[in-house]
Amino acid sequence: MYRAVIVLIMVLFWVGGSAQSEKKDTLGKKLKVEKRTVLEEYEPDMILSAKDRMDLKKKRMVEAKRRQGILDTLDIPDRKRKKLLKDLYKNPFSERLLKTLADAKFEGEGD
């Protein structure tokens, strides 16, 4: 009985540890878009092609990486940086993120 409990606990710790060791990179995932949408079936002129949608997704990823680089160079507390990075991935048009990027001062800027 005790051995079964110990084995169960070891398995739970192993599963929990392996879940934390996986790298969670939303930008590194393989890009995927639907080849055909329902609206495309009925109104093909209103919808972009799958290739165009893939290109737009790649551009958004490049822009997100650029913004992440800007946030990494700013002299702000870590808590605020984490909130801004969360905004970048969850809601890229949040007021907090856009205000921070607009107020950012960079070297070489003449004020």
C-alpha cells in the first residue's frame, strides 16, 4: 500500500516537473491558417487567400518580436515588463502597451 502511494507521488512530481521544463514560446510555434473559411466559400472576393493570411501572420510575428526587443531595452521594473509582455501576446493594442511604447525614449533621439 505504502509503495503504491510513494510510486504515485513520484509519478505526479515527475509529470509536474516535465510540464514546467517545456519551453512555452508562442512566437516559435508552427504557423497555421485555415485553407478555406466558411465565408470564403460564399464570398470569395471578400477574403484574403491562405498565402496572404500567412504573410500577414508572419508580419505580425516580426512586429511582436520587434516590440519585445524594445520592451527588453527599456529601464522599467520587472513586474511592469512582465505585464507589458503579457499584453503584447494577449492584447497587442492595449492602452498600457501602446502608451509605454509611445513614451519610450531611445538613444540618438533629439529632444
